[in-house]
Amino acid sequence: MPQAATTTRAAQLTIWRGFVRNSLGTGVAVVARAAGALLLNKLFATYAPAGGLTLLAQFQNLMALFTTLPNDGVHVGVVKYLAPLRPGSPRYRLWLGAAAGLNAAALLAGTVVLAAQGLLGWGWASIGAFVFGIGLLTAQGLLGAALLAAGRLRAYIALSVALAVLGTGAASVTLLRGYSLELVLLAYLLAQGATVLPALGLAARAGVLQHLRWPASISRVAVRGLSQFLLMAVSTLVFGKAVDYVLRDYLLAAYGAARTDLWQVVAKLSDNYTMVFAAVMSSVFYPRLAALGAQPRAARAYLQSVLLLLAPVLALGLGVVFACRSWLLPLLFAPHLVQAGDLLGPQLVGDWAKFLSWLFIFQLVATARTGAYVAVQATSAAVFAVLLALLLPRYGLPGAVLAHATRYGLVLAACLGVYWRANGASMEHENVA
């Protein structure tokens, strides 16, 4: 028994070392994106008019509404299906053509909705520039996914760095020169879209564009294969991004731009470290978990080891953020937004629970359990809506972060309950077998 315990402990330490080592390997791209986001937040909080930070977040959320289906759906499937294929082969071209077709359909659908609903009260010229920029950004994302599938990690990281530098640089220059927020935000998008040019060069150099023909034929098998990933992305769009957009819109109308900026400060701070965490989990945890799909016992050991590592590490890190709030918020944003610290506690508690619940949700993606994934997203969004309806009238603006903390506390409790119950049943089955 002691020997078994020692072996288990040794295996756990091996998992921890591998997870930490691989996480550090993604540092360049993550640091560049995080630094760009922090600089942009600081400039908007300092130089933009009241409500400018919230408008930036609303614009970024709108961008996410258009890019979620390609990035979180089509491109995830592209990496999975292109990885074992030779670039330029007939099957490779079919999968890439199907991905491009689905992306074009998603962009067309989004454009129709945008034309009907409008873009933040802007004119048709701005709507056209927005759609053009989203098209460029989507094309760059597909090329980046093809590079990642081909194992060109350095090229992929270079694109991520270029995206952060060009977007932040364009927005910073236009903002400091006194242009309207409309032009600043469009410059931010179009500069990111311009990274499609280096993406084309890197993709051509890697050989992923060879033998492509236009128009490309669309394979029904490829479309069906990518559609299950697209369905997961649709649930993220409807029950995640869209809910965030509607909530921000409501808070602006109910509390005004200046007060909503206080909530937006803690939300933007959360977005920054969430981006880092998501990048690490997507590039380190998820691929390893997916690779262990045929080894359920090893997959469980890996998930549990990472959970035991992250629970205290995340609690410590988020606790440090809370302890430093009195000087951190003025440093990252602006001195007049220091009152946002009153909202930070519940936000951090909710984020801790959210990050840990993601481990179990990644397991659903790794095993392609689309129905369960959609059910979790839908139930979580419904619970959040009920909590907002109950807490906002009673507590005002703090009700939004209290609802966030309660929502993800419930999600984590449900994930733990379902996982340990299923884990116990699986172990009994394995012991009987």
C-alpha cells in the first residue's frame, strides 16, 4: 500500500512538472496579448471620455460574437482533422475548403443580423468596415489553425504576437491623436485584420496552401465532421458571448456609462487573466486530455492531478490580486476608478470557481459529448439570468458580480458532483471487469 501511494505521488508530480513546463512554453504569445490588453485598457480608462472603457468592451464583445463560431468551432475542428493529413493532399483540401465555406456562411449570417440591428448607432460605412475587418480576421484565424495543425507552433506564436502589437498600436495612436472612438475602434479591428498578410506568407512557406483551387469543392463529410464543433461554438455564442453583450447593454441603460465603468473595470481585469488561463488550458491541458481519450483511467488521473494543482495556485494568485487592489486598479486603469475595488471580491471568487469548472467542461469537448456541453452552457446561462433578475433590483450594480460568483459556484458544485459520481461508477465497472 505505501508503495502504491508512492507511485501515485510520483505520477502526480510528473504530471505537475509536465503541465507547468508546457504552460511556460506558451508564454511569449500569452504575455504579448496580455500586455496589449492591459495597455489598451489603461489608455481608454485615462484618455477616452466617460464610458469609453465600456464602449471598448462592448466593441470587443461584438467582435467576439462574429468570431466565436469560426475560432471556437470551425478552427478547433480544423486542427483536429488536418493534423494527421499531408498539406496539399486531396483530403486536406476538402477539410480546408469545408472550413472556409462554413466561415463564409457564418460571416454572411452575422452581416445580415448586423444590417438589421445596426452597429452601436454608427453609419453604413462603419458597418462595412467592420464586416471587412471581421472577414480578414476570420481568414487569418483559419490560416493560423492550419499552421497549428501542421505543427508550425513558432509561426502561430508569431501571428499571435503580431495580432496583439498591430491592434494595440493602431488603437493607441488613433486614441492619443484625438480621433473619435468610432475611428479608434475600427482602426483596432482593421489593424488586427491586416495580419492576414503575414499569415498568407507563413502559410505559403509552410506548404499548407499548395494545390488549392478556387472555387474549392465542399465535402459533406467534412461539413458534418466540423458541424459538431460548430454546435458547441453556437452554445458558447448564445449562452456566453450574447449574454455578456445583453448584460453590458442593460447596465449601461440602467446605471449610466460612468457607474458601469466601475463594473467594467473588474470585468476587464478578469478578462485579462482569463485570457492567460484559457490560452494555457487550450494549448496544454486540452490536447493532453484529448490524447488520453482511449485511456479513461489515465485521463481521470491527469484531470484530478491538474485540479489539485490549480485549486490552491489559483486561490493564491487571485488572493494576491485582491490584496493589491488599492494600487493595482489605479495602475492598470485610472485613479478615479479605484472604487471598482468594492466589486472585485465576488468577481474573483466567481472566476476561481469558473476556472476549475472549465477542467470538467474541457473533458466534454475532448470526448465530443456535444449534447452534455450544450446542456451545461444553457443551464448555466439560465441560472445566471435568474440570479441577475433577483440580485440587480436588490443590490444594484454589485448584484452583477454577486450573480457571477453564485453562478459559477453552482456550476463547479454540479461538475464535481457529476464527475465524482461518474468516476465512482467507472471504477466499480473496471474492478468488476
